[in-house]
Amino acid sequence: MNDQANILSDELNAYDRVSEGTRWPAMLTHVDGERQERYHQILAVDGAIFGTLADVSIFTQDVSRTIAKAGFPNDGRILLSQRIFQTGYVRLGEELSVEAEVGPDSDGPRGRYLTCNIGFRRTNRAVALRMVTRYLLPFAKVPDLPRTTTTPLDPAQGMEVVGCLELTPENVTKFAQEAGNLIHSDPEYAHARGFRAPIAQGLMQLTAMHSAVVKQAMPWEMDLQTRF
């Protein structure tokens, strides 16, 4: 069990049973035209740029689905970073096996870090995608932290605008519906955890940015990392 000072928020204490090396039960998944179009419509992405290929960023939703299938809660968990290693095209409708293992964890100032290493295997057992997903499991009581007086650097410095993303409450809720997490849809739940309103799923930004990349050229291989 956690030390009393580091008790996790609400039902997230279920993760006390998780340690490095824990394997989530494998599951099968695919991205067909209907699933892909649902996500692209929310983001106003022209799905024609993908042709008969799957948007591999959509497979990131299956990480939360795998964890939920193992009996652990998604509600209240916060995505910190997502990395995708792509080693080849994935066709629309192609079935992949999702195999995930828990990496090393540690406590930070606001909660515990949970890392998941995931492989997406084809029917011939070749790995089409690898992912590293890192979450924050917030503490029930956040300690008082010193306020910083430094001005952070603008993360957009040196970048150029390649698209816009409309973050309406309706779009935010719809995009997160498949994986499920009340911090993306329930105003009272989000406010009780320190947010002014439900927050957009980080994967919403990831899929939008990945689509901007594909619009320029469809990558055969890719190493895409995002931090939120």
C-alpha cells in the first residue's frame, strides 16, 4: 500500500496492485473506415489523405481500452506523453494484437508516474507499432509546491502554424468517448480535480498533428513523440 502521504486519488488506488513487469491481458483491435472517419470528423481532417491506410495515431486509444479490460480505472488518470514507433503501413481493417507491459514507476510532486510499453503485432507476429505511454496518477492530496518566478519559454517558438484545432466541449467529449475518462467529459468531476472545465484528451492533439504530417507525406516508418 501507499504511504499515507501518497495515497492516490479515489479509485486510482487500484493501481497499488500494479508493479513493473505487470502485463495487461492481450486484446485484438483494428481501425476500420467507420472508426477512422469518426475521429477525423471531430477534428475536421480530410480522411482521403490516408487512402486505404489506417491512421496509426488512432491505435493510441487502445492503450486505455487495454487497461480498462484488465480491470483498472481510466477516470482521473492524466496522459503526460505518448510515443509511437511505426515500422510499416497498417491497412484499414487489419487486425492487430495489443500486448502491453508496465514499465518502471516513481512518485512525482503531484502523483505517481505510470509507464506502459505496448506492442501491436500483425497476425504473422511481426510488430507493426510500438508505443510508450506515460500517465500521471494524481495524489488524493497535492502538497503545497513552491511557486516559480521564472517565465517559461514559449513552446511554439521557432514553429509555424500547420493547422487549427477547435476545442469545443462537444468535440472534446466525443473524441474521448471510446477510451472513457470523466476528466474529459464531466464538468463537476474535472472541477473537483483542479480543472476549470473538462480537458481535451492529449491524443486529440496527437491525431491532429499526425494528420498534418501525413498531409505532407505518408510515412512508412515514424518515431513520433508528444508531451502534454
